[in-house]
Amino acid sequence: MQATVAGLLGKDTLHARIADITQAKGAPPWVEKLVVNDQIVGTLICQPAGHKTDTHYHLTDEWWVVLEGEIDWEIEGAAPVRARAGDFVFAPARHYHHIKPTGSGPSIRLAITPPGEFHRLDRPAGEEPR
């Protein structure tokens, strides 16, 4: 079964550059789906410093690679994380997390999730993080 949303990369496009994507997308905020298939979704996310994001969780683990800038993460049950370009950040399934781009310029991160995941804002009553 094939995913219905195509990413930038696939069998016909095997290579892309952040600089080219940034130039094509323009000023932040923006999002670019890089890989979308039945196993994984890789999403490039660019946000200006101070950009507002929601506090949410996923039913599965989520992780990121910070490619440019600085980002603060608040992850339920953990000490705050300040990540910079070259850092990896992991949020366990069912743990609320909040992402705040900081620093003096935009941040770019690559989010890795399974297909079909989305932001969940309200955890059902009685459900605890795992």
C-alpha cells in the first residue's frame, strides 16, 4: 500500500540540498515533506526564533535532528533540552512536548515519524505516558 502524500525525495529524486529548499520556500515558517512512504515520514521544518507552537503528543516515538539554529524542547517528565545544529532530540510516545525556536535566526530541524501520526492536544482521561 503506497502513501497518498508524496515527499520531495523518492525513486525519481534521490538528492536535495537544504539551501535549495530554503531558497524555494522563502521566509519561515515553512514545512517540506522530504520522505513519505509506508515506513517513515521525514519532514523538514523551518521556523523563525520565537515562533509559537502547540503543546502536543504522539502515539509513537518522535525524534529530530537540528540542522540550523537553536531550539528549546520541553518534554514531559524530562529536564528542558536546548538543542543546537548537530543535536538529536527524542520525545517518547505519549509524552507531551513543546518546541520553541530560540536564538538569533531561524531554525531548521528534520522530524522523523511513522506515517499517519499527527499532533494530539488532549490526552484521554486516565491515560498516562509510557
